[in-house]
Amino acid sequence: MKAAPVLELENLAPTIMNDANALLSEFYDSSWSLLIKTLTPRKSGDGYKEDFKIVIYKEDSPRDFDFLSGGQKIMVESVLRQAIKLVNQSQKSDVGIAFCDESDGNFDPDNAQTYYNMLHHVHNEGSLHNTFVITHRKELINQLDQKIILENGAITIEC
């Protein structure tokens, strides 16, 4: 996998951050936001150094990622992943496929539905050809347009 050059990452960070915050606000809770910092002050006080740090806020108060609940961590990770997907697609540098492997496992039923709504939005807005969702939640499976179901060793395809 080719790594993104620092300059490209620095230039894309505001767009990724804006898209992620828009997804957080629209699909989760407007009290959540994140900030992507690409420069931090040097300890010596002499200028800045390149960095890439994501700061998560809840009601304007910074939160340590390590102390978020499992569902909150998945929310932040999935929003960032989907924001990056939107940026890649807008730059025509994406293959148009998304994979979500049991990403909804730590969500309560309401947040699982919100997560699915966000995936559906990104699928449509990002002009994705395929979004593969692996889940055990029947209520989400029933909302999918096409399904490949593996159950009791048998594969069923529903279109």
C-alpha cells in the first residue's frame, strides 16, 4: 500500500475534517466534533513541526480516544473512514468499493441504525459501486438492497 505524502495529507486534512464533522453532525450527535492538527508547536518555541493528530471533542471538551466507549470509538473511526472515502472519491482516486466488517457490533440498536444511515449516505454521495456490509443484525440486513447470506453453512443470494 502506498503511503500518502505528508504534504498531500496536510492539504487534505481540512477536507477530511470537514466531511467527518458533517457526518458526525448529520448522523450522530452535533455535540461531537474532531480536529485534525497537521502542525504542532516545537517545545523550544521555535516554529512548528509536522504532525498528524486527531483531537476528539464532546461539547467543546477534548476527549481521549482511549477512554471512549466501544461504540464511541467505532463512531469516530467509521466517520473518519467514510470521510476519507468521500475525499478519495471526489479526487477520482478511489475504486468505488467500501468494506465494513461487523463495524456495528458495539452499537446499541439506535446507533446501529444511525451507522447504517451514514453508510447509505456515503454510498450514494461518494458514488460507490459497491458497499459490502458484514453484520449479524437482522434489522440492518433487512434494509440492504442486495444480500449474500451465509447461514448454517449455506450461501443464499438475494437481489
